[in-house]
Amino acid sequence: MSKCNTFNFQQGTCSNVIIGKDYINILTFTDEAGAINLTGFNLTGQIKDSLSGSVLLSLSIVADDQTTGFYIPDPTNGIINFIIKKETVIASGVYPYEFVLINPSSDENIFMQGTIQFYTRGF
């Protein structure tokens, strides 16, 4: 499993998904006061084939770390696992993504956006 422990999803291998392998990116939400309690929050996300194109993968909160989506194992400490399971089918390429955090008052905020690369490793 490829595993990243950084908030900056755009750097290095944290934005590279090897097709046919489990992928996880562990995100920790903090502000100047410390961890943000995510109890009652919702998360949604999309990976598209282009900025104005078709949705390749829709993401939402999932109940465990065995499913593609956003798993929140520790909401009081602001921890979110972004997971793409090896069974997820997406062709090789670089795709734009956008993830939205929705607070308990239903206010939506884009918390991450950028590009993610899916590729097949030769060995």
C-alpha cells in the first residue's frame, strides 16, 4: 500500500496512485489552535477526466478503511484517510480533483484541489 502522511497532497509521491495497488493519504486537519474536531462534518470529492469533463470517481465518507473514499478513524483529532482501493478502475493519466468539506451548519468549503496521477508500474 502506498501511504502518505502529509497535508500537501500536491508534492511528491503523495499525488501518485499506482493502478492495482491500495493507496492511502492520511490528512490531519489543524488550525492555529490545534486539531479541528470533524465530528458532524461531511466530505465529498470528485476526480474528473478534465476540469469541465466527466467524473471518473465520486468520493464520500466510508465506514471503514477497506473502501474507496474518505474514512475518518479519529474525528476528534481531525484525521481523515483518503483511500483508493486497488479494485478501483481508472486509466493511467493525470486528472484534476476537488474535495469539499461540509460543516455541521451545511457550509461548504473546498479543502483540497489539484491533480492526481494514476499510473501502472512496470515491476
